[in-house]
Amino acid sequence: MEEIQLLLEEAKSLMEKAVQHTSAELLKIRAGKAMPNFVDGIMVMYYGNPTPIQQVASITTPDARTLAIKPWEKSLIQEVEKAIINSDLGLNPQNNGEMVLLTIPPLTEERRKNLVKQVKNECENGKISIRTVRKDTNDELKKLLKDGASEDEVKRGEDTVQKYTDTYSTKIDDLFEKKEAEIMKV
């Protein structure tokens, strides 16, 4: 039945988005090494407009613990510095006249454990989203049953939704394991 197929495609799409969102959230959790996306979300005042830092500077990692932010206009160095200080990164930028350097301190064992808890929460939120999609889709399938769809088709649809749920939950578990290993690696 075409309606069931559409519901299944939508469920799969929404579950995929839940995994992508969880993955994006996990990228924001730093694992002790410098990564260019570490400064995502920082806004720099550029000619009076708040602008994402990636649009006004190149961001590189010369080594595992350093982030180099080189504005395309030298006049922006102070603005970049100010934006980093005002952000919630908790890092002190160093300005060498050419670029702003951020040194990422090594993580303590306690901080690592807290980060793993944070990762676990994000992953659980992703799984909750997936289970919500499953519940909503199954509710829609039951409505189709009342509207005259055959029981066999609805049952196959529910089985397919459960397979999707298992598949995408496993993907989130994999994301958790990778991120946990990355954080706990000294």
C-alpha cells in the first residue's frame, strides 16, 4: 500500500536525521585534542555585524593541542580574541600579531568521565528521538488499519519500522563507543 510506504520512508528519514543530529552534537564535545569545529558557534563582530568565526578567518591545527585562527584581515585579530574570551570555551587566546593561538589543556580523569556522561546523555536523546519516530509511525499505521488497510500490510510495516529502529539505535551506540574511546584516550 502506497501510504504505508510513504510512512516508512518518512520514518527512515526522521531516524537518519536523529542520528545526524546526535553526531553533530557529539562533535561539539571536545575530546582533549584541538579540532577546527571547536570554535563553531563563536561570532566575531565584522563591520558591526556578528559573523561566524569560520567566515572571517582560517582555522587550522598545527599540532594536537593548538588551534591557530588566522583572520583574513589583520584588523580583526582583536575582535577574534575578544569573541573567544567572551565565549564559554574557557580558554585564553594568545595573539602573535599574525594569528590567534588557542592552547587546549589536557583533560583530567574527572573531566573525561564527565564528558563521557555528557556524550551518553546526547546519545540517549538521539535514541529517544528514534523511539518517538517509531511510536508515531506505528500510531499512523494503526490508523491506516482502521481506514481499511490489510492487517498483513500494517504488520509488515510495523516490522520494518522496528528494523529501522534497531539499525539506527545501533548507529548511535557506535557513535557513543567511538566518542567514548576518543575521550578516554590519554
